Amino acid sequence: MYALSVNEVQDKIIQEFSLFDDWLDKYDYLIELSNDLPLISPEYKTNQHLIEGCQSRVWLHGELDGSRIRFTADSDAIITKGIISLLIRVLSDREPPEIIGADLYFIDRIGLKENLSPTRSNGLLAMLKQMKLYAIAYQAKLNK
Amino acid sequence: MNLDVNKIRKDFPILERQVHGKPLVYFDNGATTQKPLCVLETIRSYYSSHNSSIHRGVHFLSEQSTEKYEHARETVRKFINARSANEIIFTSGATGSINTVAFSFGERYIGRDDEVIVSEMEHHSNLVPWQMMCERKGARLKVIPFDEQGILDMNWYSKAFSERTRIVAVTHVSNSLGTVNPVAGIIRIAHQHGVPVLLDGAQAIQHGQVDVQQLDCDFYVFSGHKVYGPNGIGVLYGKEQLLYELPPYQGGGDMVDCVTFEKTTYNILPFKFEAGTTNYVGAAGLQTALEYISGIGLERIAAWEKKLLDYATGMLQSINGLRIYGQAPEKISILSFLIDNVHQYDAGMVLDKLGIAIRTGSHCTQPVMDHFRISGTLRASLVFYNTMEEIDRLYEGLLKVKQMFGS
């Protein structure tokens, strides 16, 4: 099966969001997407996996499956959860170099840039960094 | 006489703008208030016609700037009815004022095993500076609890004093619950034990008349930007004798009398606490803001805000599954609330897209959130330029939130 590249998935998401003119429709869609999020298993939903934001909290876990990293996550806020679901759709189930090298332009293009700004403090920016850190760590492990 | 809110709104140009294609509803006044045209004009004309550093030059502009600065100080003195202009220190804001007192009072009067009384509802600004000082000095905090309505336990408080109690630092009005604390009683009890009181007036000064002599508080602090003035200017009021006894907080220009490498002597009050080039433009802007609200009348402002609070409380309470945190009988127009099964951040994001600006999170009062075992609330903080129609917009927005999140 041909797997889509990071950018192909991003372009697909951009296309999906282009159907919505109204902000609330975009949020409705994110609420819907929040249900698709591969949830972190309860054993990992601990402080060790918590990314504390002032506005919302995010839990993230990444594990190696062969040479690919599979991410699971959760958040206490639903819109945040919807955005996580998108990030995971783009970055999960990939090999570390793809994750490390990914340039995530879709967030900006679908108008959710402010959700990944350092001032928002909702855990998402830190989560993205954490995903890349997982990739760097697993890359080192795979190279051993 | 009633307040003409439509006329008042014309004084605040930002209230006319749109956000996400909708007319702005600004309900984040607890974080900062908008500025009337007269304040903007004061700042503009200051920089375009009068700008010069104060207390320095012999030249015309510097003297004029100094006069304006001292005039602003006098306006603040009158506004809070302090005895003397020496009791009015300009700072960067309420946080700067509290840090000044926590440091200087701590250096002079607080030692190992001494006690500082604060309350469970303090803004982090009136908590962390005291904690830092306590850590330095080996002193400890005692915390007045509040009940489910958001009312301080005065019985607990009256028994909290010991021989080691050195100061009480309590908020006049809670920024996350809206509670107006019984400060007269708090001060009376403290004084019976010979303990001075600092009041954090950051959320009180813009909602009603404050008379520091009548209150008999020892320190009173507030920020300019929360009372329609510019950012970066604040006030520390302190009784003259106390301020006289305290060592300076920061060293630098203007706070000194005579400087040699062997020994530096300090300037007289109030300059001892105003190191460096002060925010004299901010002081002038604050003066204009205080004159502006005095012109409208603080009683009229309070009366309109009470109407807004009553109407908003009724509207919010009519929403199924909505809980208001902070239900003290004495409260100002701040409404902290949550809707069952809806995260405050989700609700805030939807309201934002409807043009409604409210605060979400812990409001810099994490212990208050811990008290209720919640991670945060939505907070609508209303002031005299807000309207009943705006409250209706919030109400409709919250219904939309409920519908979207299936609550």
C-alpha cells in the first residue's frame, strides 16, 4: 500500500478545511475529529506524560513499532484534542527522520496558527516539540 | 442620575471595533480596562509637546515635566484621600508595589519564624512576593480560608494572630470570585494586635470610592491599567511613618541624596522608592483616567455595574448546568463560571470567534481553583461601559457553546 507523505497528508487536511467558511464549522469539525484521536492508554496517562499548559492539558505517548513511531494522546479540552488528532494524523506511524524533518505548514493554512503560539500555553506547542523529541530519541535507539 | 452608557462608549474608540467579523464584546476588564480618548490624548500630547525627564534638568521642559508628575501624584492623593503626597509612590503596577513592600518591610521587620497572613483568594501577585520574602527570612505564611460562596472565614482570621504575626496582606476585591472582602474588619482586628495591613486594590479601585484614611489601611496598592489608565504605572500608598522607616527597594538614580563609594544616603519620601527614570507619562495618563472617572462619578459607575452584575447573574443562572463560582452577597461585576462537561478553554475559543472576549484559566489564582478542585473557569469581568445587550450576546454565545459540545 502506498503511504501518503507528511506533505500529502497536510495538503489533504488543508483541502478538507477549505470547505468551511465559518469558524464555528471548523470547530465543529475539530470536535468531530477529537473522537478519532488514538487515545493514550490509561497506564500512560500520568504526570510523566503530561504536558502542562495554562489553558489546557495534554498527555502524549510515543512508542516504537518496528521502525515507526506510533503516537497516542489525550487532552482535557475537546478542541485541543481535535488539533492533536490532526497532528497525529500527520506525524504518527512514521519513521523518525520523517518526523524530525517535518515542516508543519498546515496549521497555519487552516487558520489554527494561534493555537500553536508560545503565548497560548495550551500544551500544543510543547506537544509538538515532544513528538520531535520522541523521534530524535528513537532515532538514536534505532541507530545503535 | 443614571449613566448614559451609549455616550460613555463613544469615549472608548476600541469598543467600536469588530473581531472575527462581529462587534466586539469586551468582558476581560479584570485583566485590563480599555482607555478613554482623553487618556490617549494625554499620552500623545505629552510626547509631542512636553516630553522631558523629571527632577533632573534646569531647563523649561524638565521643570514642566516635573510639575506635571507631582501634579499627578497630588491627583492620586486626592483620589484615595491620603494625608500627604509623600505617601504616594509611583510604581510599575500593583505587582511592583507589592514587591516593594514585601521586600522593604521584610528586610526591616521580618525574621525567622515570623508570620505573614494572606488569604486563600490572593492573586499570585499578592502571594508569591510574600512567599519569596518568607523563604529568604525563614518566615511562614498563614492563609485565611474562604467558604463555598467565596467569603473569607473571619472567625479563623480573628484567631490567627500570634506574637510572631508581622503583617496582613489581603486583597480588597477578589479577581477570580468578585468577592468584596470585609476590609474594615480585617484592618480593625489586625490593628488590635498592632499588625499593619496591606490591601491589594487592583480590582477595587475602579469599582468604587477608596478612602485610605477612613479604611486606616497601612498600605494600599493598585495598577493604572485596570482603572482606565496606561500600562506600566501603578501606585503604592503607605502611611508616611511606615514608608519612612522602610529601607528602599531598588537602588539607582533619583532615589539618592548623596552618593560616594564609601556611603550613599537616600532621598526623602516619596523619591526614596522611585529609583531610575520613572514612568512620568504613565503618571500623567493615570491622572487623566482618575479625573475622567471622577467626572462620571464613582457612585454612578458602581450603580450601573451593580445592575450589570444582577442582570448577568440572572441570565447565566438560567442556563442549565452552569455554575457560578463566587456568590458572596458583597461582590463586584466579576462572574467566574463553568458549564457542566465543557472545558473552559473550549468555551472561550468559541466565544472568541463570536467576538466575545472573556478570560479562561486560573486567573493567576491557582489556589482558588484548587479550592474548588477545578482547573480553571471562564471569567466575564464587566465595567461601566458594558451593556445589557452585550450580556445577551454572552448568553446566546454560551447556548451555542452548549449546543456544540453537547452539554
